[in-house]
Amino acid sequence: MSALLESHGFTNATLGWKAWLDTVQLDKTTAEQMAVLESSHPKAKVSDYYLLLVHQAEILDQRSTAFNAIMYAPGGLSRAERELASTVVSRVNGCVYCASVHARHAAVYGKREADVDRLLEKGVSADLGDERWNAIVAASVALTSIPIDFGPEEIDRLRKAGLDELAIVDVINAASFFNWANRLMLSLGEPALQK
């Protein structure tokens, strides 16, 4: 990863997240809650986010299933491009934590650190150097800013940039999921520097 970038509150630093509500204490979880934590994320048992969401274990389980299907499904967009869409949405929504996490992934998987740093620094209007990434950014912005304005023009631009139907659905899935995920994170807590 390139040198630490901090711009307008956005960063490529590794951040933590602090819940505003009480989290479930790990030694007081039910068997169902523990099973969901163990299947959700490798760091779920030490994450305020997961320890808060596990109050509703079934909802967290469904959230984790949807996240994993959208971000890791075979075919369609590359992992870097899914992370790019997630970063863009998080940048537009002001979710510093999610933008940090997914920007690092987009940079590493895409081997495009300078482009991702430019996105964090200059915002979603930054030219990322090729039409494919720029089209993914534009579609993600449209789905975030005024979702009803997303339509045939964005689809056509994605097609012209080389995305097939499955890849276009992946852009829509990643952007849509992160619009929801950002709102959840922004409503329940705040980013924090890791200790």
C-alpha cells in the first residue's frame, strides 16, 4: 500500500469501529450467537460491529450470508472491482470506516494503489485512468446519490467499458449492499483509530 493517505476525513489507514450501543459480551453469548459470530468473519468475536449486531443473531447471519455472496461469488466482477464499488459508495455516503477497509482491498487486489488513493483524496469525480473503473465509479455514484436516476445510460456505459451482464449485476449488488451497510454503520457507531 502507498504511504498513509488522509484526505477530507478519508484514510487508507486500518481503522477500528466503536459502537454507541452496548455490545454482547463474548462470555455471555448464546450458542446461536456464538455460531453466527464464528461463521460471520474471522475477527467477529473482537469486533464491536459484530458484537452489536449479534444481539439479533438471525439478522447478522443473513447479513453475513448476503455480504459473502455479493463480495466473493465466482464470475462477474473481479474482487478488486467489487471492492472499488464498495469504496465509492462509502466515499459518497461518508462512511470513513468502510471506505478505509474497501479502499485497501481495491488497491491490493487491483494493484492500483495510486488510483485508489486518488479516489479517496479527490473524491468520486477523480479520473481513475481507464474507462472500466470510471464506469464502475459512475454507476456506483448513481446508485448512491439518487437511486431512481440509475438506468439505461449507466448500464450502457458499463457495457461499453467491457462488463457483461453478470459483471453489471455485481456492480449493482455491491453498490446496493454498501448503501445499506454504510447506513447501518453510520447509525450505530463511529470509526476509531486502532490501538
